[in-house]
Amino acid sequence: MSRPQGIRATILGCGSSPGCPVIGCTCAVCTSNDPKNQRSRSSLMLTFPEGQHVIFDTATEFRLQMIREGVRNIEHVIYTHTHSDHCHGFDDLRAFFFHSKNPITIHATKEHLDDLKTRFSYAFQNTAYHGTKPKVILHEIESGVPFKIFGFDVEPTSVSHGDMTTSVFKIGSFIYATDFKTIPDELVENWRGKVHTMVASGLRMESHPTHSSLPETLALLDKIEVKQGVITHLGHELDYQTVSRTLPANIRLAFDGLSVVCPVML
């Protein structure tokens, strides 16, 4: 793959927590032959102009996603939150150490770093295990406090996701926002007209107590005036072809492997 002129966003996975097909489900989407309805759990990769990769979340199928995209080296993983569908590929980070011998920097809020250390305690403790464990450096981030990766400012903001928070991230004119219910009005105003590409979750047509629905996300993208919107974290209720025919010209549903390019700044 050639190097992007801006930031390339690749949808590693776009499914909701059960993935699609859902085990045991015989609905039209789960039994569809359309490959765009075959969804691994949600995660994203950004590729910067010099070819460096940043991963957002290590989804359940993280190993398969990395193999599919031919990724051989990563230096940074950013976690939005640590629900299982977004972090249970964590152990597969160890494979990158086989080649690079360099630890990977993990960026997350304290809430989610603590959860990672609980879920994957063997990686952070001295045990009798002699195999290779994920080699990581933990970097605690704070909502509203930018940090730098490859010279770019990464702006995290914590928003509500049920009984926990999830972090949404703005890098230049790109935003990744998944597993949120609402985005605060002041943040929408701050982003308005400054966003070229936004990848945002839209779980289903009907309202959900902890996730933004597709209609709610479409309204959000319109308020922010994004140039290019991609809807991810899709439930099995959403058929790719059927829904795509109803979307505005600048909005599309995600599918696994979709790649879009965003200018660094507007």
C-alpha cells in the first residue's frame, strides 16, 4: 500500500460486541452472502504520512485484522475503553515483540489502564510463566489534555458510555468516536467546521440506552459539518446495502478493510 498524502484511516473491524454474524442468529444480515455484512469487532488503524501506524483498540479479532492488513510493526495503541470487544485482542500485541524487540506504548485513561491490569494481570506481574508476554509501556491520558504521537497532537475527551466513560479522539481534522451515547454540546460547537473525516458509532436504527443510534449519529455528523463521515460499530440489524441507499452523499457505512484518507488539517 502506498503512503497516504494525509492520514489514512483503515477500519480494522466495524461490528458491535457480538460481531456479525452473531452466533446462532438466522436473521437476513447474519445469513447474508455480502462480505460487507461480515463484521469483526470494532477497531481502527491510522497510518501517518511517514508510514507509522497507530491502533485504536485491540478487538477480539485483532490478530486476524493485523494479518489481513499486513501490519508488521506498531509502536502505539490507544484505547477508547476496555469493554471486552475492544480489548480482548491485547495478548496478541506480544507477537510484535517477536520482530521489533521494542515495547508498545499503551495510551488510556487511568480507569481503563487499571482495568487492563486486572483483565491481563499476567502481563504486569512476575509469574512463573516463561512464555512471551505483551511488552508494553503504560501512558495515562487525561480528558482534555493533548498528547503527541509522531509529532501530531492527539486530543482526548471522555464521554459517557453507560456506567463507564469512553474516550473520543481528535487528531488534526480527523475524529474517532465509538461507543458513546451523546457528545456534549460544547464539544460539538468546538468541532464544528473543523472536521474533515469522522468515524463514529451508530449501533442500530432504534434508540439504545448507552450507544448512539444511526439516526442520532447522522444528526451529530450534520451538526459538526463533517466533510466525510463513516458509521462504525454496526449491529446485525443494519444491512450494508439497504442502509447505504438511504445515507447522505458524504456519509457511508463502514465495512472491514475500508480505507479513507483525511488531510492532516482543513
